[in-house]
Amino acid sequence: MIPILLATINAKWIHPSLGLRLLKANLGAYEDKAELREFALRQPLAEKTGPLLAAAPRILGLSVSIWNHKATVELLETLDRAWNAGSSPRPLIILGGPEAAYLKAASPLIRHADWVVRGEGERVFRELCGLLLPYKASPGEPPEGMREGIAGLPSVKRIWGKFIEAHPVDMPSIASAYRLYTEEDLCRKLTYVESSRGCPWACAFCQSSLSRGVRLFPLNRVLKELKTLLDRGARSFKFLDRSFNLDIPRAQRIMEVFLEYLERSEPGSIPGKPPLPPLWVHFEMLPSRFPVELRDLLTRFPPGTLRLEIGIQTFNPKTAALIGRPSDPEQELEVLAFLREKTRAIVHADLIAGLPGEDLGSLAAGFDRLWAVRPTEIQLGILKCLPGTPITRHTETLRYAPDPPYEVLETSALSARDLERIKNLARFWELIVNRGAFTGLLPGIVPEGEAVFHRFMALSDWLLRRFQRNWGIDRKALGAALEEWVRLQHKPA
């Protein structure tokens, strides 16, 4: 029997969970009693349930996000049947993560849990383990007798029902978890890192709005940890910071770590030694924070080494005001133009369809303005009304799905039909434009100087009628269809 088992279902095999590693690294005296189990979303269910049943943990901690919500419910339902059949004793189940924290107590996921942690779990999970490990409960019996003890834990801010709200953790006191990345993790998967938590903005659709403010890990510690990860072989870094460039001097120091590595990786930079392996790093940046000193650093990254995610979301000032998001369209467009013209970064820009007050005409105009500065990728997403976020209060103007991924179905400004067409456009834009597979056909698909949104929507409608789907389409078949579309558009009347 394993006393503590931490598990999750990752979106893909290459996405290791930093959250699980942080929980284990901060267990203190209980760390040696804990093990990790990670699964992939498409992995067969039996390959997930088997290791969990075999481990027979005393405490099972599960991290739940929007992408694994349904898969986690299926996992727990299957485990429950096995536990009820007596194949192994039922553990105490503690859920955490952004998806579990704000669900209703009656939701299928929460019904399987004994306790649900809302907020940062590094301290509260350790304290819970210390309190719950000695507790003896019958199979399936929630530890209600421990309620008063849990309510008295130093890290617990509030408790109601089975939900535990944790006090924010002091950043310097959080133990680093990067040592728990294995050699396989570092060499074959993404390396998730964080130098800060939180966001200065309070956008109504984002869970960061529920805990306003940005908190920083000690900079010297961050720099040391990054160098250690590089020395251990990590080459694909993805920062989880929501606002990496909020503190410019701090961002510069971190970026310089990677630039120093890149300079050492150039052929001949180290006499008598072969070049170092290639490097790739991803930052999410605020579009309003690009002073000259940051721009100068960004121009130094070689091609293929830097990926920037820039959240635009909307160019409509009234919509931006409704969702509480600062907006300066001209400045944002200037930043994107600089990134594409003066740097060699892969620039990923986000727009959201279905925001309050934005109709099809406004969305199309914003998309066209964004395309005019040519970011490498445009992700047109449908608004998700995540549990607990302020956007869910707009019930008079938004109708959204009650289950994950909580996408908006209809708004007072966009019909259900419009949103379905937008989703279809977004899917074909990803296949045709973002993935760069049909660059030779793009001038005929979206001619220079012409409005792109409505033209591409017409193409997307046509492709959906032709293939009856927007997924699983053979690339050659899609290419042939695009060639036919271009011929039809230029056919004499």
C-alpha cells in the first residue's frame, strides 16, 4: 500500500504535470510516502485504473483541469465500481486544480471526492495528509469526523461542505519541484516552469481574476533553477506565467539565461566541443509592456527558438470595458507588427468569439486588423464561461454549455448559427493557415489587401459541405479542395 498517491490525466504524454511535482516536493516529512502517476488523455481507461488500484493508496490526490474533467469522472466511476466490489480498499480522495475548485457540490466529479481544495495546494495538502493518514474510515465513508480538525489547520482559510479554501502560500516558502523531473521528462517532454503567479488584469472570463495580483518567486532562485535545468538537458521550456513581461528588468534577466545558452550553442563558440543541442522557449506576454530594452533582447533570439503568446482577445473597446480588460488596439497592433518585422519569434495571437457585446461585424473587423500585421498564428477561440468566473454572471446576454468546456452557445449579439460557423472557421484556419502546410495557395485563398474573415468563412462553409466534417481530413484531399476553391474564385463570370 502506498500512503499517498498523486495522479492526473495530462492532455498529452509530452505534458508532464508541474502541479503534481510541486505537491510532492512540498510534502516535507511525507514526501517519501508519496508517489506520482501520470496518464495521457487518449490512453486506454484500463491503463489508468490498473496502476491506481494496484497502488492501493491511503490518500489519492487528483489534479483536475478543463481538458481532463470528463476523463477524471470516468476514471473515478470505474474505480468506485472496483472499490465497491472489494478489489482494493477505497482511499480518501482529495481533488484540486482549477476545474475542481469552483464546481457545485452536486456535480458528478465532486460527488466522488472526500475533500476539494480551492487555491494553492502546496501547504494545505501537506497538512491534510498529516491529519488524514492516521484516520480510519470505512470504504466510501467521507471523513466528516475530521471537519473540525481540518478547519483548524494553519493553511485553511475557510471550509464549507467538502470544499477547503487555502490561504495563499508565501512564494519563497514553496519548495522547488524541478528536481522531480526525470531525465526522460527533460529530454523528451516540455519542461514547465514558473517565475510568477497571477495576473495584474481582472478579465471576467479568466480564473486569474479571482485572485487579483502578481506574486513573484525569488529571482536569484529562478535563475539558478533554470541554469540547473539546462545543465540537466532540458531544451523545451514553457513558462506558466500569465504576465511574464510585467516586470521588465526581471524578464530581461530570465531571458538572458537562454540567450547565453544560445550563444554557447553556436558552432565554434566552445573550442574543441560540438555545438550544444537546440533550445526552444515559450513566454506569454502582455501586449502593453514592450519597452525598447525588451525589444532589443527579443531581436537576439535565433529563428525557431522563441515562441510568444500574445492575448489580444478583442479590439472592440466597449466589449473590453464590459469584461474589465485594458485595451489599446493601436498599441497592440504596433507591438505585433514589431514582433513580426523585427524579430524571428513565432508569434501566437489570441482572439475570443462570443464576448459580451461583440457581434459578427465587430469580430470580423478585429480579425482583419489582426491578420493585417501577420502574426504567425491566430487562434480564434470560443468564449468559455469557466465555473466561478465573473463572466458567468452575464446570463442575460450569454447562453453557455453547463458542462466542459463551457463554451458559449449563443449571445445577444451572436446567434447559435453564427457561433457554429465561427468554430468551423477557426478549425479550418488552424489546418490551413496556422500549420503552414499550404503557403503556396494562401495568396489565392486570402489575397493581399482584401478583408480575410468573411472570405475565409465562405471557404470554411464550403469545405464543411464538401467533407461533412472539419477533422480527420487527409492533407492531400484538403490541398486538392483548396486548389479547386481558388480556381472557382478566379473563374470568369
